[in-house]
Amino acid sequence: MTERAFIITDRGFIGLGPSYTQPGDIVCVLRGGSVPFVLRPLEGDYYQFVGECYVHGIMNG
């Protein structure tokens, strides 16, 4: 089982994400995805996939 970390978004949503989630990472819902994902902004218009997460209030389940 992957370790999880408590996360709080800039908008005040709380949830659980990958243990290596860092300040500045972005929580987003991607088209076709069944859960929110954590992305890490890189240089330019690139993002690194960090993992899936649970965010209370923006998903079912």
C-alpha cells in the first residue's frame, strides 16, 4: 500500500495524496479521470504526474 499524506489545497479542500506531495503541487481533475490527480509544475508548460488523490468535496466515494 502506498503511503498517503494529508493535503490542504489553496481553496481549503482537504484530502489524502501521495506521501511525496510538495507545496506548490497542483490538484486537478483530468478529463476522463475518475479521481483527482496531483501534478507538479515543471519548467515551461510541462507537468510531472505525482499520483492520484482523494479530495473531500470534489469527488464521490
